[in-house]
Amino acid sequence: MAKIRSKEVAEFQARTPEDLKIFARHYAALVVRIGKILEMQGITQAELAKRMEKQPSEISKWLNGEHNFTLRSIAKLEAELGEKLLYIPKPDEFVVIKNSNVTGTSRRSSREGFSGKFISTEQQVEGVKFSPRAS
Amino acid sequence: MEILHNMGIFTLEIVSEGDMATIYTIRQEGHARSEYGKFLAACPDGSSLEESYRLLDILVTQQLADDFGVDLRFFRHEGFVMGLPPSPKAEPQDRTFMKEVNWFVPGFPLRLFCYPVSDKILIVFNGGEKKSQKMQEDSKMELKRREAESYAKRINNAIRDGYITPSKDGFFLEDGESQEGITLY
């Protein structure tokens, strides 16, 4: 998380509901990811609109921040683009988080949650706490 | 050499620091609030606008700083004469690169004036509620835009003249001293 150095901003953010912070991060991340996928695949908004049988203006709203995405519309985009937009851990899966970034996942073998060091098969990640599975 | 400008003496202050960018605002000498602080202070608590203020604040101070950097897809040109901030060695220019933050909520009702110095440094000023589509029709907003432009030009000049240097970690004075609380005269 970015470090807030301004006292007046810190005081303002102390009153910002947590769900709003989460929504803001998800929304911007989603729009940016979609934009990058389109760039990588060389697809214009007009082409995407045609493929999805939607009006170009509607796709433009999706990609320019004038649309509240539903799970259904995210699924349609994933299907059309062939790329994951949303990742939700499986019921028995842990997400390894370091410095607010997901750095790995792991299946747990027991019903108990735990915290401590996680050693992946690729590299050792120290001081990382397992977060309990999303409910 | 102290030069008195219309906007007086002001200080560059860090609002937030993230992995991808440093967000600054300015505080005019003798003012209790920074320019960005004035923007936040205008947030009418409990109103329908409050959520918009808070979303915009998170975008600017958290997401641009930590996730995206100063990504121009989040900005909308504010109708100023455009030009990238020149390097200290470039010919003097009197153009600035002003933008308005554009957030992703249907019919987003706010404007926030800012100056993207680089993909690592953003300076945010004041703004407010959009009361008309054309800013020229809103005299208070137009005044804030001119104030922001004036600050941006002076910062641009300070960069051009080598007084401050933008780096990946923020602004530094020409002697390499601390980037915090840089005063421009």
C-alpha cells in the first residue's frame, strides 16, 4: 500500500469505508487489464463490439469507466478475449500475499488455517503470512 | 533570488509514496491547507458526492502511487496547451502539461486538476464538482484551473531551470538534497 505522508489526507482516508477502497482497486485494475489485453491482442474497441454483438458505444463505456461491471459481463469478456480477468481462489486454496501483491497459491491439506513461512517450489518467500481462504 | 509571483511562495509537499509513483501537492505560504487538502475539505460528508470524492482520492493517492504509476489513461486533457515537461537542458518553454483526473464511475461528477510530471511524479491541485459541461461556464472552477495552471507553470520552470530535478523517487533539489518540502519562490 502506498504510504500516506499528508496528515490531512490520512485523516480523510481514515473515514473511507473499507469496501469502497476494495471496490476502487478492483474496478481500476479490471479496466486497465482489459485495456492491456486489447492492446496485446491488437483488437480495437470496434472489433470487440462487433464480436460481442454490442454497440461500439456500449463497449466504449465499458472501457472508459462508465459501466458498473456485472459478473456476467466480466464472464462475457473473459470468453471473448480468452484471458482471465478475475481470479477467485478455490475453496481449499490459499493465496500468498506479500506487500499487497499475490505472489503464489497453495492448497492446504487440513481444515485449520495457519500462518508462518511459506516455501514454494520455485523460491523461498520468508515472512509471508497465509491469508485464510476467501469465504 | 526571490521572485514574487501572483501565486506567492509555495511548497511542494508529498501526499503519498508508492512503488510506482510519488504524489505531490502544493501548499501556498501561510495557508492552513494544501491545494489537494482544500479539494478534500470541500467533500460534503453524507452527500451523494462523498463517494466520488473518496473514490478519486483512492485512485490518486493509492492506485496511481502503488499500482499503475502516472498512467495517462486515467487522465483527460484539460484544454491547456500541451507539452511534456522539458529536461533541464531543453530550450525554455512556457507550456505546461495539465490534465484532469478521469475516474471510472458513471457520470463522474468531479474535476481534479493535476500536472503529470512523469510516469513517476504527479502533482495534484484543487478541483471540485462539475456544475457545467464546459468549464468556462463555471467561473469558480475556471479560477481553480487558472490557479493550478499557474502553479504548474512555475514548477515546470523550476524543472527547466534545474532548480528541482524529477527522478524515479520524486523531486530533488539541484544540490541533491531532500525532496521533502521544496519551496518555490
